[in-house]
Amino acid sequence: MISNQILQTNIEGMKSITRVELCICDTEGKVLASTFTGAEEYENAILAFVDSPADSQVIQGYQFFKVFDEHQLEYILLAKGGSDDVYMVGKMASFQIQNLLVAYKERFDKDNFIKNLLLDNMLLVDIYNRAKKLHIETNVKRVVFIIETQHEKDVNALETVRGLFSAKTKDFITAVDEKNIILVREVKPGETYDDLEKTADTIVDMLNTEALTRVNVAVGTIVNEIKDVSRSYKEAKMALDVGKIFYSTKSVVAYSKLGIGRLIYQLPLPLCRMFIKEIFDGKSPDEFDEETLTTINKFFENSLNVSETSRQLYIHRNTLVYRLDKLQKSTGLDLRVFEDAITFKIALMVVKYMKYMENLDY
């Protein structure tokens, strides 16, 4: 259904061109949009016109027109005046509204199709049949972006995204829940994953500037057929979650660059607990004091380089060695040894994952 605001804008535009007063009512005589006051007085006349076989009629100095949506009566249009010119304006306005109904219905149908496609709610044969009816190409490269907003039902963010991409008729913008905007975007020839990440950065910057909201954007992988769009959507969802756990400082996360985080995210929690117990004898590696944790993180950032780490921490090399020795005594892992460093790094990531998943249960 077309919003009353859209109807109002259209008839005001028609009036400014033709100088003919117009009014749109529903089939029960209720005024939806009008350029003049007092249209409510014609409710009985509208109801009588609805029941009549005529498609247009002059009643009490107004031209009445019926507006259909595929043979279903949708609106009654009133045009003030009984002249032939007014009749022509009324027919033009009726035709305009009828075209709006078709356009909005097609947009609604496409939106429903994309939602069901993303959620795997359709049989394979239905996907191709409905895509054909809606004139949606099936063998085109596409990718799914998930744009997570800070607030639920962020209308400004949604309109900004639509403003960026809706002009491109082969891109689709929809939502399957309250906080996520979904962009199904056609991939241009020669476009790479780096290009897609730049597009995601543009979305983040635009929403920050135009809609004054911070967002996280996740990118799935490129698929070649429409039936695989749901796979790209699931990958983007996973990227969004993995990004929150392991890459919380990043606004854009691509499924193709999740690294080891993708593997850890798919581990069952009992296996994670067993791993932590085996390595640390029941202790958690994130229970160390702030000084120790800072030392560990800086040591990893500098690729296990003792000299560079001590320089950046503004401590003597021997002090750093003392801290690493102390850590080795408490955990049995020497971070200067590559294998032990990998074990410790993975353990920190596993603990982050466990805490995230356990918090979801509350």
C-alpha cells in the first residue's frame, strides 16, 4: 500500500501544475490525501459511487474516478470541477496513482522475494520461477553486506543506504530483523574483495556523516547464482559475530579475511573448555594482571621480538625477560618459543569466544 504522504505529495504536485483541487479517499470514504478542506462531507456520495457500475461520474460539482489495482478497487479520486479539462486532469491523476500502485507492488514483491531468499524459505524451483516473474537476473555475481546499526529500526540509516544504492535497480536493500540492514549488491566485472571492503568503508563513513550513527558492516563472499545468495548472507552473519569477538576495533569485517577466528567460532564449547583445562590446568589466561596482559599483547604485536617490545614498553630488556620467565613458571609456556606462543595466542582467542557465547545465553 502506498503511504498517505506519497499520495499527498503526488496530488499536490498535480495541483501545482494544473491548478485543479484533488482528493484521494479509500473505498469507505475516508480521506487519505487532499489539497482542499471539507472532503469529508462527500463520504456518502463516495460510498454510493463505490457501489455504482460507473468508473467516473460528476457529483455535486466534483469529478469522481475509480482507481483499480488489478481489477480490485483501491481508491476514489475527486477532482474539483465539472469541465472537460478537469475530467482530463482527473484521468491523468488516476493513471499516475495506478502506476504508483504497480511500482510499489513490484517493489514489495521483490522485497519479500529477497527476504525469503536470504532466509532459505524457498524451494530451488520457486527461486528461479519467481525471479523470472519479477525480472530479476539469476546468473549474476552478487554479494551480501550486513549493516548493523546501534539502534533498532534506524530509519535514517536505512534511508541513507537506500540513497546510496537504490538508484541501481539491480541492488536490493531490505531488513530481516530490527537492527540489521541487508544490502544484496551486484558485483561489477573486475571488482575484487578489496573493492568490496572499500564500498563497506564508504557505507560506514556515509552513515557516520549523514545519519549520525555508528555501524558495523560485514561482507559475505561473491556468489555466481541467485540460489547461493543465502550462503553469502550466512557468511556475512558469521563475519559480523566473529568480528565482535576477535576484531572489535574494526568497523568492517569480511568473511574472506576472518583467519583463525573463523575456525575457533565453529568449535563446540565443551571442546574449548577441555582445551583451556589441558593447557592452563583450569585457569583462564585472561585472569592475569593488567601489566602481564599488556606485556603479552605487545610481545605478540612485535612478532616475539624482545628488544622491540621492551623499547615500546619503556622497560629494560631484563625486566621483560623476567616477566616472560614468570609467565612461563605459572603456565608452563615460554612465549619466546614459537609453538608455545601460538598455543597461548589461540588460548586467548578461545577464551574470548567462550565468554561471548556464554554471555549470549544470559
